[in-house]
Amino acid sequence: MSMDLGDLRAFVAVAEEQHFGRAAERLGISLAQVSQRVRRLEETLKAELLFRTTRSVVVTRTGEELLAEGRVLLAQVARLEEQVRHLGSGKDGPLRLGAVGSVSHTLLPRMVGIVERAMPGVRLKITAGMFTSAQERALLDREIDLALLRLPVRAAGLAYRVVGRDPLVLVLAAGHRLAGRDQIRLEDLCDEPFVTFPESSGSVVRDAVLTQCAKAGFVPTGLVEVGDTGTMLGLVAAGLGVALVPRSAQGLANDQRQSGIRFVDLGMTEYIDIALAWRAQSSSPLVRRALSALDEADLFIGATRYPESDA
């Protein structure tokens, strides 16, 4: 048999009060229940913990050892119970958030500010620079709780709401042959190498870039593949190619004081939607409170949606 915490509490109360009656009052149970619990604990541990007389209670040497360790254990249990209550209330605890790199200086700071103001007890753990496909896997594997990503969301079991719309813009070196033009068409770039994300990354931006090029009637003849937006902008500045990036990436360039590049609006009418995703069956009170706070702050555009595979 294993030791019961209720029995331990009864023993500690009797040992500290040195009286069964006062221990019963302290615990809010009957005298008979206290006596029964202490006796059961002694039977479980096969040790005599108290000397009982008609007038007093004396703790044995074995009982003194158990009293010292029991106080520590009960204090730890009390702290654990309090922590769990806070987590269950959605007022405290860690909230893990993933985000695509280009929103690190736009939507991400705004969202973090809303959550921290509404939930001062939350501890945000942010992993930025994650591709959409990686965030989907991390959500399903319960490695993150919320994902700020680019549509489409493909994984079944997820839910999402749109939070922004990001057009693709052209970025080229300031010394590029087309940099001085007032207007540039995508067709003008048919012979240019493109700097983009690897095919293996599952990048939504890469897919959108190739789709737009196909609509303009060409396939890029050369692709320079990089793993993050900052490196992409650096290679463009070095003249190794041009790139189509979400407009939000301009904030990253400004923050890095990236010089030697020019952003050009090509007037594209298609956008890459940015969404906040979570596990559709998530029971986390923290996730529910965060979603409610973001909704009240009017961060979302439209209602909750699900991947087509969930429809």
C-alpha cells in the first residue's frame, strides 16, 4: 500500500497540535476520522508514529522524521495544486507561439502586446522564423499552442482565423538595371534569377512566387534558395538575383538597416493571407483566453475557418 496524503495531513495536524481533538477541528473532520487516518498511516508504514495516553500525544522518533519530511511534501503539494488551479483558470502559465519570419516587425508585436495586456500572468514563448508547414506540424505535435502563419492551412485538425493580407512586392538591388524605372511589370523579370525559399521548406511564399511567374508567362530560369528572409534580402542587395516577398518583409529590412535594395509595388491584386491557427480540439484555457482577447481587440478578419480536409 502507498501512503495517502489525507492520512499524512491528519498525522501532521495531530503531531503539531499534540491533541486529536484540536487536530480534528483544524482539519474540519471528526475525531474518529482523525484517529482512523493516523492508525491507517501507521499500518501502511508499519511504524509507530505516536505514543498515545489519556491526556497527551507524544511523537515518536520515527514520527519526528516523518513530520519533518511530511511538512515539506505537503507544502510542495499545496504549491502544485495552486499552480494547476492557475493553469486551469487560464490566468497563468506558458503560451507557446510560432510565427513566420516576415511578420516579426508587424503583426507579431501587435499580437504580443494585446495578449500581455489582457493576460499579465501569461509567459509567452515565441519561436519566430518558422515556415507554415513547420508550424502546422508543431501544432499537431503539441510543441506550440498558436501559430501565426500564411494561408493555406492544409493540416486536418487545425482551426484558424485570418488576421491580415499581405501583397507580394518586388525587391531588387538599388543598382539593378530596372531600379530606376517608375513602373516594372513581372514580365520584365523573365530572364532574372530569383532568390526564394527551398522547395523542401514547404514555403507558401515560394509557391505564390512561382504561381505569379507562371501567370506572367514564364518560369524563373535560375533559383537561388535560402532559408530565411533576412538572408534573401542580403543576397538581393549583393546583386545575386531579385525576389518577390510579402510587403511585411519591408519592416525586417528597415530593422536590419538593410541598404542597397529597393522595394517596388507591382500592383498585384492577389494577396497572401496571414492567419492565426490552433488545434481545433484544444482544451487549453490559456489558448481560449488569448483568442478571446485578440477577438476583442479586433485583430481577426472574418470567422473561424478550417482546412478543406476538415470540411
